[in-house]
Amino acid sequence: MSLFLKILSLIILYLITAFLTVSYATVILILFRGLFSNKSGKNKVDFFVSVVVAARNEEKHIGKCIKTLLNQSYPKNFYEIIIVDDRSTDRTAEIIQKLSQQNSLIKLIQIREKNKDIAPKKHALETGIKAAKGEIILTTDADCVATPEWIKIMVSYFEADVGLVAGFSPTELSEKPTIFSKLFTLDSISLAALTAGSFARGRPLTVSGRNLAYRKKAFEQVNGFQKIKHHISGDDDLFLHQVVEETNWKLRYALDPRAIVKTRVPDNFKQFANQRIRHASKGRFYTTWLKLFLAAIYLFNLSVILILPISIFVPKVFILWFGAIMLKSIIEFLFLFRFAAIFNYKKVFFVFPLAVLLHPFYVVIFGMWGQFGKFEWKD
């Protein structure tokens, strides 16, 4: 290769990497600003609330989940707990039935056969929502635990023009906390921070069904899950995008530590990988602007990986790589630490240096795997 081509290649590499790095940093800064514009809920009305939980083979966790739902500060005559048992083959239904006999707030609905026309979890949730009496629907998972003021705080965000409220669901519950469990927690913080920042900017990226609330009217306006019924997941983020595109409801993020719903750390790497691949697989069904946004993030992280081996042999490229990594790390740290401080999760940041090294590979591998690979889930 001639000297001219080498210089030209180096210039192109610098320009592309610099553009992607600055673009990435700009987006994170915009989302960072969004955290400061989130306001507390002003609603004072005690709406009747239906908490809907889909459960399948959750005998180890469903009891603890229900206990936290019963231990809410919200008026007991203003909410109900609907647990939809989706063809469990263990003692899940038996446990729910026993608890429902002890407390009238709990209502058990059993699905005995698989519906071929709609994905199982969507079918379970839709069945529960149709039976719900509440004006506000709250959803969480059977292996989650809610804070005592969860319902109260989530409802406080439902002002007259608000149709959907999202909340923070950290991956934290673990029998044996390890460095990897802390990485999982940091990962959930990063996803939640992106969600909160994007909500504040009026361009919601995603949401977690583990801590989600919406008006039943909004659910009915978009015809429930019918337009997305064949996707194995998406009862949260794909539904969110429907509400954004098809209704005029405003959306809020509950940036309040009293509205946390904690979930379990994956039991093993296979479970973690399946979860992340499942999340990434929904990207092909997102709106055009969101696909472009995710593609830009993917390309930036891919460039960071590809430049690394070149930088070992070319000092000038190493400076470029190091600069990109440093700017990425500083911007991400400021953004995530701000979010974590709101929810009292600053202690988890001792694993941040390790996360900085793993993050580009994490994005590239699972992003690609989610589009072309297969994953397993409860059948």
C-alpha cells in the first residue's frame, strides 16, 4: 500500500471514529439533561388500581412477590391483585389459591391451554387486564418484589393527560452477591437511565414490564397486544411504542426511589444470555428513528472493538482509540452515576471500570446475536 493510501485510510479512520464518538457523547449528554427535567407526580386522586402479574412455574418466588403487593401503603379498597397462572406444572397455582383464600385482594385466573394466536405472556396479561376493574393497570413479574409505596408513587404520576408511567426495576436480588451480580445491577441501571432520559425528552426508547403502569383506556385505544401478539415478547416496549404512535397520552418516568421493583439476578450465564438476546431480538420491530439510533450506538461500539487491534501496532491509532474510550467512559459515568445517586445505588460503581472494558463487546455480540440467533424462554 502506498504512503498516500495509508495516510488516506488513517484520515478516514480518524474522521469516522471521531464522528461516531462525538455523536455518541452528544446523545448521552442530551439524555443526561433529561434526568434533571423529570418532575414528581402531582396527582392526588386515588384511582382504583389493578396489579396484573403473569406467572408460570414460579413456586419459588410467587409467595414473596404477593406478600410485597399486599404490603402496600395504598388504600386497600382501591386496588386488587390479579395473578394469571399460565399453565404452571408446579405448585404456583396452589400457592396463589391458598393466599387468595386468606386475602380477598388476590384473584387467581388460570390459563389451562396454550393460545396459538398470541404469545403466551401477552395472552396471560391480556386475560388479566380484561378481568381488571382498575382504571390504572400496574404490571410486574412473579419473581419481583415491590417497595411498600410502589402503587402510591406510580399513581401519583397519573395526571389528567398522562397515559403511561414507567419505573425502575434493578436486577439485584441474589442469594450470593458476586462481581457478576453487581455487573448485572449496573447493566439494569444503564438501561433504566437511558429509559428515564428518553422519557424526559419525549422520545422513549424502551421500558420494562417489571415496573410499568398505564391507563386501561390507553390499552384499549391501541387494541391491547393484538398488533404485536405474535412477537414472543414486547408486552412492554413494543406496547409503549404503540401508545406513543397511536395516542395523544403523555408519558412519565417515576424517578423516585420509593417506586422501585427489584428483580432477580439471572441464575447463570445461559439465562442471562437468553434474556439479553430476547431483548435485542425486538429491535427489528422498532420504529425507523429508533432503529437508526440503535444502529449508531452499535456502530460506535463496533468501531471501538475494531480499532483496538490496529492501535497495538499504530501509535497514532492507539491515541484515537484511547480518546474514544475515555470520552465514552467519562460521559457514561456522569450519566449513570447521576441516575444511581437518585436511587441510592452508588455503591455498585466499584465494578464500573470492568464494565467499561466489557461494554463494547456486550453491545456488539448480543446486538448481533439478537437479530440472527435463537433464544430459549418458558414455553
